[in-house]
Amino acid sequence: MRALCSSLLQLIKNVILIAVFAYPITFIIQLLVGNSLFSSYNLLLIHYVQHYGSWLILFTATLIIAHSNENQIALMEKIRENHYLLEVQRWAATSFISPTHLYYLFSPPTAVTSDQKSNAYDPFYIKVVNDFRDRVYSHIIPSRTIPLRKPNMIQIIGKPMTTYLFKHILNIVLVISVIIFWNIPYLSSWYNLILFFIIYPTLKMTDFIIAFCYIQPTSVYKKIENQFHTTEPYISWNQLDSNSDFGQTILFSWKADSDKRQRDHNQLHSLSQHKIDYNSPGISCYPYPEKEHSYFESKENSYSNFNEIIAMPVISNHKNNVIPFTKRNKKI
């Protein structure tokens, strides 16, 4: 869709440029040769502008709106975050981690777009890790033994986006009512102008539908079942210690994500890929707070044993080349 809109916009741009450049050329030819080429061309332009100018403006404006995917990206991110937060909340009163939360820790989510910059600095996984850090060693007495019901589509969409959809539906109804009530003739300039106020909200609603279908928030349930071989694994927070199998998997996934984000950061800033300094703002904090403290205060850790101990060093200009925990730039 985006590629088609780009092609059509480029075609319109080329046609307009040809029409503009042809204007002085035909004038010069008529002046030199003495024919009526410029006069005929001028009348032709006036005819097309009068009869089709409003349609061209309407069509171009529609393509520009459809070409921009920023709204779709924002909707995708919001839908994914809404679903994640609802899943965390429904398990919050239990002694178990949300399966959706655990799935994202095992399989770090990437940005909803494929461009390198978005994937290098996408904040969603950072939030997932921060939520884990805030809860993993908290001694909370559970008030429920089972989670709340799964969120429905309306809850996942959220009140702001529901209002957003309703507003555009109302706009379409109002514009159609105006056309019918005032009996505005088809193909008139007023009709073309009013038609834009139907196309615009329709495209915005289409953005939402595309975003929802692309994200498919409930599809994460199927992924959880495939990974854990059960629809809702009941895994307690006590099982997620850094020395457990679950903890090691979380750390392994975190390390892989940190490596990738740092490589993307280096490429975006034309930095060396041979010696990697882990200083990208897109890297999340170490998942286990107390292990991070002991790790960053150690003088013996370096990138040479990074794979062995999993934890990630932060390089500085200190003599021991490791920033103490109390002097880290990243806030914990």
C-alpha cells in the first residue's frame, strides 16, 4: 500500500512538473515561430484545472495521508503495550508471573517497524525488563490463587482508541447527512471538498484496522502455548532466580538483545564493530538488581568472559575499565 502510494505521488509530481515546464516552453515557441501553441496550451490547462483541479487536490491529499504510516506505527505500539499491561495486571495479585511477561523476557520483542533505528532504541523491551526488576525480589503476599479473566478486545483497544474510532465514524455520518440534507450535486466543487471529510476519517479508521491486524495482540497466547506447551503456565516468581533455568534463559535473551542493539547503535553512528563498548541508550538494565551490583563492582570482569558470566559490562575511562555500580550513567 505504501509503495503504491509512493509511486502514484511520484507520477502526479512528474505530471505537474511537466505541465509547469511546458508553460514557458510553449510561450517561447509561439513567440519565435508565430503559431498559437501557447494559447492552445493555456486554454487546455484552464479547462483541466476548472473541471478536474479539485479532484486532483482531493486525490493527492488522500495519497499523502495514506502514504504516511506514522499513525499506524503509533497505533501498533499502543495496542501492544495495552495488551501487555493488561496481562501483567491480571496476574499481579497472584504469586505467578504473567505468561505474556515471561514470554517477552524469553523472546525480546522488537520494534513494530523493520528500520534499524527503531529496533536499536525501541523502548518496549526496556519496559518489560524494568517491570521484571521491580517485581522479581519484591515480597508481596498474594491475594489470589488464579489470575483475572483475559482482557477482551475493547479493553485491549482502550478507551482513548475507542473514542478515536467513534469520533471518525461520527464524522462520516455527519458529512453524509450534510450531503443528503443539502442535496449537493455530484461532481461539484462543494461535493469534492466535502468528500475529503469522508475519505480522511475512513483512512484513519483503516490505519487502526491495519495496525490491529498486524499486531494481533491475542496471537501471543498461541506463541505462549507453543513455547511452554500449555495455555497458561503457572510459574512462580520464586522460580525466576538468576541461578535457575528460567533465570539463565532470561539473561541469555537479554544478552542477545543487548548485543544486537549495540551493533545497531554502532552502525547508525559509524562506530567500530570490532571492540564493542556497551553504551547504547537503547540497552535495557540488567534484569537482576542485586547481581548487577556485585557484577559492576568486580574488577575481574571484562568482555573476554562476557559469554561465560552472561552479565554485561559497561566500559568507562577508569583504570579498572569498569564503572562501579554507584557511578553508572544508566539509572537503575
